[in-house]
Amino acid sequence: MLAGLALLGAMPATAAEIKVTIRDMMFEPAALRARVGDTLVIENTDDTAHQVFVATRGHSIDLGGQKKGEVRRYTVRQAGTFDLECVPHGHMSAKVEVTP
Ligand SMILES: [Cu+2]
């Protein structure tokens, strides 16, 4: 435990990976903050396939079909706010706030 804390303290304040889990047809967490350069690491734990996309100008992406257990990565390149959504499941949404 102490060694782990020391290691964390030594890590430079650079880009982070932020885990997003798709579970029970929802994003977890449903709202998150990131900094420019951080990478969202999105894992689908559902039996159902998902397809994550962002429609917001300047952030738009389509991560393609994603089966159970598959992981997609999205590095945010611009400050702003956008929603992660899912092509086949219109109710799925997660708000992402990106700061410089
Ligand atoms: Cu979905």
C-alpha cells in the first residue's frame, strides 16, 4: 500500500486514462471530466453490442460496433462539452466535460 502510494506520487501530471464502462445499457459514469490529451477507455460489459459516437462539432467520432468485452479508446483533443451516445440505443448518454 505504501509503495503504491509512493509510486502514484511520483507519476507526472500528464495525460490520464479515464475508464468508462457500458453496463446494463448505460454508461458508467454518466458524467465525467477529462483534460485535453486524456484518453477515454470505453469497455462494453453487456451481452448486447454497442456503437459509441459523438455528434458534437469538433469532437465527432464513431467508435464502431463494439461487442461484449471489447474496448475502444478515444483521446480528447479539444476543450468543451459533449455527449457520448450509442447508435442503436438512443437513450444511452454520458456527458463529458473537457478542460484545457
Ligand atoms: Cu448501445
